[in-house]
Amino acid sequence: MDLPKRAGNSPVKITLEADKKYAWCSCGLSEKQPFCDGKHKGTAMSPYVFTNEEETTRHMCTCKATSNQPFCDGSHNK
């Protein structure tokens, strides 16, 4: 299987809490998109872990082609 798998064709708008750790799915296999549920185990992939400094609403990438992980950069349009 070629990874990452495209998990969607548009971003997901999410409100991220301040000072909370998140694990963004980078493999595309998670059933809890855009976040990791551990389905990458057994692959060479791992989630992108980040802490959000302040409460913000962001568009999270689901196509997995972004160059601005974990946020959408419009790559799904290419």
C-alpha cells in the first residue's frame, strides 16, 4: 500500500484548544480524521504531534499532500 492515503478532498475546520497536544494523522488511515487513531502501526508512518498555543479555528488537511502539516495549504486542489 502506498502511503499516505488520501483521506479527503477538502480540509476539516476544527477549533483547537489552547495548550492541548494533538496528533494529526499523516498516513490517511485513521477513522478519526484529521487526527490519529493508531492505524499507522505496522507502517513507516507516524503522526505529526503538535501543541496549539492558543485557542484557534484552523483548517486541517485531509488530503495529506500539504507542505504545511497539519494545516491545509490548498494542495487538495492540485
